[in-house]
Amino acid sequence: MVKTPSRPSRFAPALPILIDFGLPLVVYYGLRAAGVDQWWALLLSGVIPAVLVIVRFARTRTVDYPALFVLTIVALSLGVSAMTGDARTMLIRDAWGGLFGGLIGVWLLASVWVGRPALMYLVRAFVLAKVGEPGLRGWENRWHTDPGFRHGLRTITFVWGCASLLNMLVTVLAAVLLPLDLAPAVLNAGWPAIAVPTFLFHLYYTRKKDLRA
């Protein structure tokens, strides 16, 4: 009797993204909840992307760019976390998430004009999980054959890039200019206030322009 190989979970293709971006956050906040100092929590959370970059390069001779990006963010965060001083300096230190989120915005905007939009790579695993390998190939082939598809992906990537840079601007201004009692509230509410309408526009635009797989 021939056994039929079990089908992989439809969410399996998304696992690398969850590992690259999610696991370091789980480690960091888990250590912080356990009372570990911020600097050491950042350092230990950076071990995961560092190992991933090395292992995947050794196995495939290709650079794992998502893990490398996370590793870069962790390294920059270590420098910011070493800042000490008055309350204003500490507030700027605690705003590092929005500051480095601006790097994502720069990457997204640069990709609009150089190569394919970064958003196309970021959603690839989810497209694969949704429609499988044949559907993914068909979706990616639209880049070569459909000018409207190319324009739509560039547009939505541009929107997310601008949203990330706007969040960075709000973060910097709040940390530097606002009263100390008001700044933390703005820092915590800034990104949700920007991300929610951006995501709603994303849903509307991708459906209207038929960008979904």
C-alpha cells in the first residue's frame, strides 16, 4: 500500500517570516517581562537572526535579507539603549521603535524605483500559503505582463513607506518637543493612528485594483 504524503500546512510558508521577525520580539519581551535589563534583552534577541543568517548562508550560499535586516535593527537598538541622561534623553531612547521603523519606510520607498516593490517580497509567503505554488507563479508573472499590476504594487508600497516615515517623524517630534507628561501617550498612540487607516486603504486598494492572488 502506497502512503500518500501528508500535505504541508497552508501556513507553513509563512513560518520563515514568523521566525525572522516574530521570534526575536518574543525573546526580547519575554526577557524584559522576566526582569532582564533592556540592553541584555536586545543582545540576546539578536542571537536568533545572527544564527539564521549564518546557517542559511552556509546551507544555500544566499543571504537571508529579512534576518539580516532584523539583526541590523537589533544592533542599532543596542546603541540607542546605551543612552543615559535626563528624562528627555530617556524618552528618546524609549522611542527607538518608531525611529528604526523609519528605516523600513526608506527601504519600501527605495524599492518603488529600484527593482520590484518590497511589499511584493514581504507578502510572497502569504500568497503561497493562500493559492499554492501554481497560484504564486501566476501572481508573480503578472508583474511581467500587467502594467496596472505593476503600478498598483508600486503605489501601495509607496503608501506604506510614507506611513512608516510619517510615524518616524511623529515619534521624533513627540520625543523632542512635547511636554514629558504628554509625549508617552503620543508615542504609544502614534503608530496605531497611522497604521489602521493605512491598512484599511490597503484592503480597499488591493481589492479595487485586483492586486490580490
